[in-house]
Amino acid sequence: MIQITKLKKIFHNHGVQLSIKALNMIKDDINRQFEKMAINCKEGNVKRLTPETYHIALGKWSKYLEK
């Protein structure tokens, strides 16, 4: 799901080395964030995620409730 080479390159460009454990922690964190976004979509009754409904996936309900 995550392109490890791109992730490593971002940190490398900033002079930071990543250990395998740190890399695994980042992957786990990102997967949890994706899972939470999917749950937010389900709770917000979003059937298809679009740029217009992306704020719901992020959990920003105020914009959704204004409509």
C-alpha cells in the first residue's frame, strides 16, 4: 500500500535515517489512519469518496453538517 522507497527517500532528503522498526511503525500508523478514514466515510454515509466529500474522511464534520 505504501511505497517504501518513496517514504525512505523523503526522510533521506531531510537527512534522517529510518530503522526497520521505525519504518514498520510508520506503516502501521498510516494503515490505522486509512482505516479511520474509511470508518468516517461509513459513519458519514459516504458511498464514494470524492474531493467534495474528502473532509468527511478526515473527520471534519462541521463542513458536512452545514449543508
